[in-house]
Amino acid sequence: MTNNIKLLIEFLGGLDSIFDNKRTYSVEVDNDKIKTLKDLIFDYIVKELLVKPEDNYSIYIQDETIRPGILTLINDVDWELEEELDYVLQNRDVISFTSTLHGG
Amino acid sequence: MFTPPSNPVNKTENLKVSQLCELCHSRKAILKRPKNLMKICKECFYNVFETEIHNTIVSNQLFYPGEKVAVGASGGKDSTVLAYVLKKLNEEYKYGIEITLLSIDEGIVGYRDDSLATVKRNKEQYDLPLEIISYRDLYNWTMDEIVACAGVRSSCTYCGVFRRQALDRGAMKLEISHVVTGHNADDMAETVLMNILRGDVNRLEKSTSIMTSSAGSPVKRSKPFKYSYQKEIVLYAHYKKLDYFSTECTYAPEAFRGTAREYMKSLEAIRPSCIIDIIRSGENLVLKPKKAKKVTTKFKNIKKNDNMEMEVKPNGTISLFKDGNRCERCGYLSSNRICKACILLEGLEKNRPQMQLENDTSTDGKAKLMRDLENLTF
């Protein structure tokens, strides 16, 4: 039996434009393979959700982490307070990415 | 339609002391302030964020009781948070100001029409009056038409010049002499950096002032978010679930500003205080006084008599330069004989944009033809 966890992934602040114009993704991932936020971003979001990765990868990722200017929140908490990429995912976590790189 | 961000269900049950807010020591910290790396909770964040803006307003005496103030509202994150916070502070601290939302419709289909829909919702949500001024009404051109005529590369030049004037005219129409804008600390640091990189020393000194007004102008501008980090503004909007519009303009920002912005963001990732540090550096820069220009005897006399300066334009014409002058064509305040907007408009009408950056391949009279075709009726 696989060990699945449910997650809610949100792309806000205009970031949905590189994720098929969809703001919210309710997903189920295999917790044996995807354990940390790093696994989720690089083995799931980039591979499964990102549209046209050849063009859009650099809008989302820079220097092997989330691009500066995109706010990452784990259950509404700044990821800087949650070990960033090493955060260990829990069932029913809400992960949100908000772009701030646009006009005000 | 506005969709608020989801509410997380997972809560940490056993908190370590190190996870607590460094201000109230009782709730879980949810963000690290870029300014001072302090970890604080949501409640304390609201409080600190609003209080800092209040302090900025009070220490710079931005408002006086009974003043009518227009918020330059684009529907974006900064102006939406500004309208919300200003209304809140006005009620809490009794500034006694009257707030109006003032929006500019540049006429960019797929961008401004959607963002104006957000402003219209904000009008209802915050119960504030709204005035929309359009480029179409003021200049008889929309940005879409200007881009079709002058090319996408110079779009920001046109838009910037026209917007500045449109905000002033909108304010004057409403008999308001104070426009507040949502420019934040990141924007200001970016501008300081750009002026340094371009060697634009004249703008460098002015770029960090919180309040600006040209001599003789009835409308002043101020930036209450001068010291507010973009990250905190976005987080504030996120936690308060404010309805804001977040799409980049169809005519992407100037390449230079875009690069400066990315550079700032990369710097911020390494050293978050650098944004406020750049502003402080800008504030404390004082240029050495300019050397008096050599003037010929003939011009000297004019200067003595009329207190006027001459400006020689590249095409050989001379215009009288005096702060507080009015444009000969539209009557708008202008340091030159003809204001920048009128010069740009003239260029557009002739389909010869002044600020052309690339070889324009469009044929002569294309713009006129387009406008004529538009006015055709059967």
C-alpha cells in the first residue's frame, strides 16, 4: 500500500499564469518518494504542474531554489521559519507561492 | 471575481520557545521581518506594519486635518493595501482626512480593464468614492493605439509622462491637492539604484523625498509606504485577504528597470536590510552645488531683468525656462514652453515619436489613418 498525503498547492500574485491559469491544486503525492518541500518542488511541481518548463522554469526557479521575489508560505507561515526546502511535508499542508514581481 | 487564498488547516501543536513571536512571546511567529530579521506573529505584524506607516505619516506631517487626499489606485497590491491602511489609520488616529480613490485608465485591453474592475470592487469594499480619468478623454489616444503607432519599446515613456499629468488633472478636477501613491521601499531603492547606474544625479537627490511638489503646482505627491517592504505589503494583503489585481502590464516594464528589480531581489535574498540601506544612502547623498553657468552678456541682461533662463533644444529652437511656467498648448504646468505630454502628442500625431528607440517601419500617416477609420460611420 502506498503512503499518500494530500496537499493544497496555491500559485498567487499572478504566478498562476505559468501553471495553466489555475490558482489552486489539490493533489495527492506518494510520501515515500516526496518527503520534503524540495522533493515536492523539483519532483512534482516542476515536472507535473509547470506549463512549458523550457520557457517558464526560470520564472519559478533560480539557483536551485524558489526565485527571489516569490514568497513561499507553508500553512501561512513564511518558509524562512520552516527550514525552507528541507521542510518535512505533512498531510493536509497548504503550500502557497506568491509572486511580488509585478507592478503595484 | 475575487478568490481569497485558502485557509490552512494544519496547526503546530507543540511550540518550541524559539518558534514564538519575539514581540508578544505568546503566539507562533509567522514571518521574519526583512528589515530587522525579527520573528513575529500575525497580530503583532499587523500592529507593527500599521504603526510604522502611522509614524511615517506623523513624523513627516503628511496630512493636515480636513485635507482631501486622493489615493492613486491601480488595483495592484500596493495601492490596494494603501487605501485599506490609510482608511483604517484615519479612523483609528483621527487624521481627519477625506480619502478618494483616483484611477487612471490608460486604455490597455486585457490589463487595465481588469485592474479597474478590482478598483471598482475596492470602492464598494472600503466604501470610498472613486474617480476614473482616461487617456482617451484627456489625450484622445489610448495606450493600445500609442503602442500600435510608436512601438512597444517606448510605451513606458509615453505612459509615464501621460499618467503623471493625468493624476494631477484628476486631482484638480476633484479639487484635491494631495495625491498619495503606493510606491514602496523596494520601488524607491530600485529608483535610487537606477539613477546611480545612469548617472542621473539631478533625479538622484529628489528620488528619496517622501513628499514632492513642483513650484507653483497645486498638487503635491507623497509616498506613505516609503519605508514599507514589498514583502510585507504582499503578506499583509495575503493575511487580510485583500482583493488585489496581480498581472504584469501587457507592455512589459522597461528592460533596464526589470533588470534592476531582479538585481535588488537577489541582493535582498542575501542581505534583506539592503533595501532600507539603499534608501538611507540616497537620503544622505548631497550633491555639491552646481557651478554657475556661463551666460553671454545678452542673456545676462534678460536674466537680470526677467529672472528667466534660456533652454536651447536640440533642434535649435529656444524656449524660456522657468519653474511654474505653463504649457502654451494645454495650460498644464511645465518648466518648458511646451509640456512633455504635448511634445509627445505632437510626435504621435505626426507619427514621428520623439522618444523612438528602434527603427520604426510603419508608414507615414498610419496613426492618422487609424484614427480616421475609427471615426467612420455608416
